[in-house]
Amino acid sequence: MGRPKKEEKRTNVINISTGKTAGTSPLPVICEQVRYYRTLRNLEQKQLAKELGITANAVSNWEQGRSRPDVALIPDLCRVLGISFYELYGLADPNRHNENEMRHLKDYRQLNRTNRTLVDGLMGNMLRLQNAENTPKLIRLRCFDKPLAAGIGDPTEFEGLSEEIYLYDSDEFRRADYVFRVNGDSMEPEYRNGDLVLVERIPNGLTLQEGEIGAFIVGNEMYIKEYRRDGLHSLNKKYDVLKFDEEQAVYLIGKVLTVLDNDNIASQSDVEKFQLVTSSQAPYRSLP
């Protein structure tokens, strides 16, 4: 015959919120709480059941862990037991002040109006700084689908339909003055139709180096092309070189820096956080 099995020593588990022994297989928290607070209120199962319009057997099933209260009964259950939703589920109430918070509130109520105003201002500034630390750094630029030449003076002083675009901060993006949308396939495969490109404005007196990509205005049209001495070249070889005679003015807007990826464009939630913290004071490169 084998040696009889030694009975395992069981360790009781204590429910911290109620101080009760939960045993080796604790019941769901809500079942434990119903039984604890019903007993605390000196209510019998049938009394609680009557208040809730259910059977005593239903209450017994809750307390044994065989079932749980229906969601629709939760408000009435809390009312009858005289507890909050958080107490029913054994959760900490986020609306309940702790001892330290109560002390601060008591001190605040003793301040006169002037000092309360100072405290309110200090707390507001501290919260703004705290929120700013957790807010992504963004750059705000103007994005043009198609700029329109002014027709008088420098055509690069253009106006057109534009919208704000927010980008995640980077050294390269800070160099940009404009965002343009590529139209057509003449610069494929590097620049595809619909791509957004960053353009750095070229200061007066400076030009592109041969082989660099620039944004140009000719008449009322804007082009993104590779600059060479014999004209403006497309990367797509099916397009001819754009050449201009002495009577045609070609204006350089600036140098194309890069194509934006979707990951470079800030999400709507990050934009909203940024706008909230900066209170409409977000620095962006204004059009010259």
C-alpha cells in the first residue's frame, strides 16, 4: 500500500479592502463585496432581494460565485447597500480626496481672494509646463496645392489656396519654408503625383547648384524640376527638357529638401495636444 497523501496546508488569502479571508479560491470581487456589505448592513439575503425585486436564490448565487449581478441592477444594488460603484468592485475612488489633498483644500479655503488668485495662477502655469513636457514638438507650415503668381513684382511672392500642416520636429524640417504638392508624373520615380515636398526658400542672390531639384514659377505655373544649365529637366525621361528664351522669366522659389512620409505628418490627436498647450502661439515660418 502506498503512503497516504499528506494533507496540503492551505494558506488563507486576505481581501485587503474588506479584511476578510478569501480562501484558496477567492470569489469574484463583486460577489465578495455583495456578501460583505450585505452583512455589514445587517440585511438578510431575502431582504436585499426584495429591495432589488429579485429572488433570494439570485442573491445566494451571487455570493457563492455561481452568477453575478446584472449590469442593470448595479445602481440599485449600490443604493441599497449604501456604497459607491467603486466600493462594489473593490476599486479606489478617484474622486475621493486623500489626507494630503484634504489638507491642501483646507489651507486653500483659509486664503484671502488675492492669495487664492496667486495660487490659481501658479497651478495653471505648472500644469501648462507639465503638459508641454508631454506634448510632441511640432512644426507648423503652409501647404500649397497650387500657388498663383502675383503677376506684379516678384512672382515668388505668391498667394494661393493653402492649409496648415503640422510636422514632427526635425532639423531638416526646420529649414523648410513651404510645403508643395507634386502634380503629374514628370518627376517620377523620385517624386510621385500627390507627394508632399518641403521647399527651402532661396535667399536673393543665391541659386541652385546644377543637378539640384528646385521649385520654379514660369508664368502662372509652378514646376518641380532638376536644374541644369541647358534648362529644367524631368526625372521621367518621356518628358522633354524645358527651355526658355530670354523673353521668358523663370523664377526660383527654392530648393526641394525632401518628400514627406505619412509618418512625418502629425496625427490629429498630437495636433490637438500641441494647439491646447501652445494656445495658438505655435511658431511657424510665415510666408515672406
